[in-house]
Amino acid sequence: QGADVQADYVPLLNSLAAYGWQLTCVLPTPVVKTCREGNLSTKQIVFLQRPSLPQKAKKKESKVSNL
């Protein structure tokens, strides 16, 4: 109650978006730190993914052996 949650992922997401990365999930961890002013901070695990690029189908050359 009365707590403000601040998480700014925008700079991270903007820098990785240029390479096709997308945020999929954020998991909080049980790690909690308190600073001198009484502010709490937590560590979080951020999951990103990048869609797979279509790969060119390789032509399989059939080897015919003449015996």
C-alpha cells in the first residue's frame, strides 16, 4: 500500500528491437535490496525472443550410382 513500482524497460527494448528482439516475460526474483532512503529494489529476470528467420531450403542432390 502506498508503494510506487518503477520499471523502465523502454531503453533496453528500444535498443534490442532494432535487431528483432521482443520482450516475452519478466520474472521477479526473491532478491530485495534496501537503500539508505528506504527504497526497495528487486532483481528481475527478463526473457526476450527473436522470431526465427526462414532458412532457404537446401536442394538435396540425389546421388545415382551406376554399378
